[in-house]
Amino acid sequence: MKVIDTSTGEKHSVVILPVELDDFKTLRKDRYLFDWKAEKNQEVYKLQFRGSSDILGLVSIERILQEWRIHIRLLTVSNKERESDATALMEARLMRMRNLSKDLTTKAKLLQLKLKWRSI
């Protein structure tokens, strides 16, 4: 499976694997927002870059067979990924604001030229 880095457009190979008991030792609340140790008895999956042990995100699910559905109990992305996404989002917004400012300045100059032309 591939994911796309929204800030660069770069594609990365990822894998989705069941969380192993040893993984719960590294799943701290300050990085993943929840106490994932409480989910040890649930079906929990992790998202990782292929070839990396760093966990990008987690999902805990519950299968409800009577209703033929899966209930998502918890879903999160690591703070590390969220911070880089927030930085990319802020940079994109800043770039749009700069472009908008340039457009408005250009439009204002054109309007001034039109007004001068009319007054001549």
C-alpha cells in the first residue's frame, strides 16, 4: 500500500500489521493521545513505513458479527506525524496568503491605472 505525503506529494510504501505485545511498551499517551495499553485485549493494528519499526498510526477495532460490521474503538496518528502535517498546512496557507496579497496588490495597481486613465 502507498500513502502520499501531502506536503511534498511524495509516495511512501506502508504496511498495516497487528500490534504485538512488545509494541505496547512504546505506545505512550503523549505520542499517541490514548492509553493504548488499555486496548491490549482488543484487535489493534499499526501503520508503519515499509522497513521501519516506527509506528505512524494505530486503530483499535471491534468486530460486531451480528450486524456484519466493524466498530472503530480508537484511531490516532502519532504526534510526530501530526506536527509535520500541521507545519505543511501552515506553510501552504502562508503561501496562499502571499499569493492573494500579490494578486490584491496587482489589482489595486490596475485599478489606480484605470482611475488615472479615466481622469485624463
